[in-house]
Amino acid sequence: MFSKSLKELRVHFCQTGSASNGIRQFIASNYTAVKAANPNLPILIREAKGAEAKIFARFEHGVEKKVSLDGLSAKEIEQKLATLVK
């Protein structure tokens, strides 16, 4: 479960690019569990050809943080996400 100060999570990636393999695998494996643990949190998935894999976290008072995920494995992405939402 994420912090109450987290208001939105956005995931951007390419649906076919090899640099986005890890994020696609992470979403396929973890989206259901993450959404179940945070049912009121908007989680937006955005796919676009050639897009860099990134996660954006929006917190209270409009504070936004992002992390680049290009070329990372699903496990590395899990660690990056945990650090991002702290």
C-alpha cells in the first residue's frame, strides 16, 4: 500500500520497444495486486510508439516526481517504484 500523500501514478512506455520490456512485464505481473492494495489511487497506463519508459508520481500540493525505467528488469522497476513513492 502506498502513502496517503500519493495522488496519482502514471506509467509511460513503448508497447513494442525492447527498452520497455521490463515495465511491460512488471505491469502484467503486478498491476492487479497494486490496484487491489490501492483501490482509490488512479493508475494511468500510457503506451506510445517510441516512448521512454517512465513512472510519474503526483503527490499532495502538486509535487511530481519521475523515474526513467528504460532497459530495467521488472525487479529493478519494483525497487525504483518503492523508492519513488516513499
